[in-house]
Amino acid sequence: MRFDISVPQRVAGGFDACATRDYLIRAEALGFTGAWTLEQTIGPSPLLAPLEMLAWAAAHTERIRLGVAVLVTSLHEPLQLASAVTAVDHLSHGRLDLGVAPGGGTRKFAAFGVERATFVGNFTEGLELMKAAWSDEPKVTFHGRFRDVDGLPIQPKPVQRPHPPLWFGANVPRAIARAVRHGDAFLGAGSSTTAAFAEAVRTVHHELAEQRRDAEDFTVGKRVYLIVDDDPLRARERVLAGLRRIYGGMAGIDEVPVSGTPADVVRGLRDVVDAGAEMLLLNPVGEDVSEDREQMERLAAEVIPQLK
């Protein structure tokens, strides 16, 4: 099992650089494998942009991997995004994990100049162009439906070859098939229930077999929103308040978190593991960095040892 932790990104009261730096240093010392951000370009919560946050985090850590899950890459210009990803991979000396997804649902595609009718094709083509930009070819030529690139020099290339690991976010079978075809790993969304994740994992395994890919080389993980508290009712109140700070009044969000005493959280996380998670991205939803730090300490001391 791989245990990862979220990176505090909320700056409602300003960015607490010292506390965030200490949080990351402590996460590394506690043995967490990775530290992850999330993307919310449009939304109710004041979250710092994920890649920029990871570039800052790279300067304060040495070993822990740094991830973002997920970038809705259909809303990004591929060559600019590929360059930003390469920069973070260099600044972290090859420690970046990159989560990607096409988006969908209620995404504000028009705000980014993207047609809702073609966002999946835009996503797939953009990912192909990013991979071309990361390739060993000194000049990139690419002729697609949305983009036309002819002999452009693109340097530097990422430290990790052929590119940082691609973690796909997906829910429906067709999107999961695409994840297996183009990605290196699957990460269940924090906004999905354990039951929905279990169904997605079954589809992942089916697609791995259909596409003749080695399951040993394709990691399955899940982000889990949580709060540990010795008072289960207070834990529930805290975790729901934290989710509303991120997602507002999103329908169904109350059904996704794990909360309660350490024993309660162990049971909830064990259900996620039993559903097929090989990596747990533990995401406390405290009000500030100090609260997330307290949660991280409790997870490391009282929860993770019971799951190993």
C-alpha cells in the first residue's frame, strides 16, 4: 500500500508559508509517499493553482513525490501546459505525478473557449500533443483536428522519461477505457463514493485485460476526504463543513467522506482498500494548515499503522 497526503491550498486568510513548509517537511519525515494538490480554476474555494503550488513545494522537499489530481487538460493549451509540467518535473528533480481528465458535467467550457460538443476529442488530441512535446524529438510536428504544429523546437524535456506518470480521473466505462489506453495509473475522485469507486475498479481491471496491459504496471488509487475526531458527530460536522468549503452545495458530496474516531476511519479506509485501492490519497479537509497538520499527525500515528 502507498499512503499519500494532500497539500493545503486554501488561502482564505492569506498564504501561511511557514506552516505550509513545515507541513510538507513533516509529511516527508512521516514517510508519506506523495503530496497532492487539486485543481479548481472556477469554484467557491480560494485554492492556489496546483502546478504553481507544487513548484513551491519542490523547493522545500527532497524525497516525497508531488502530484496534481486532476488537471482538466481540455481547458488548457497543450504546449503551454506541457512546458509547465516539464518545469515542475525539473524543479522537483523528477518527482512529479500528473493527474489528467477531460472534464464534463457542469464544466464551464465556454469560459475557456472550448466547445462542449468536442471537449473529449480536444482532450485526447491535446494529450497526444503534450506527449509529442515531451518526446525525444528535438522538433515537433503534429497535425490534428484542433491544432497544427510543424517542426517546432521544444526544449527542455522532462526529467522522467518518456514523461511524468499520468494518473487518469474517470467515472464512466468509456472514459475508464480511455484511461487504460493512454495512462499509467487510475485515481478515483474524492467526490465519488466507495461504492462508485469499486465499480470503476472493476471496469479498470476489465479494460486492462481487454487491452492486454499488465495490471502490475498500472496503479489504482483513490482520494479520500476525511476527518479524525474522538467525537464521531463532531467529526461528521467538520468533514461536511470542509467539503462545502471546496465544493459548495454540490449534490451528493455528503455521501463521500470518511470520518469519526480512528477506528471509524480505519474501517472506512479499509473499505476503500477492499474496493481495489493500491494507493490512498488521504485528504483532511480542515479549515487551515494547522488543522490539516493535526489531522496528518493523527493519521500517521493512529490510522495508517492499522492499515499496514
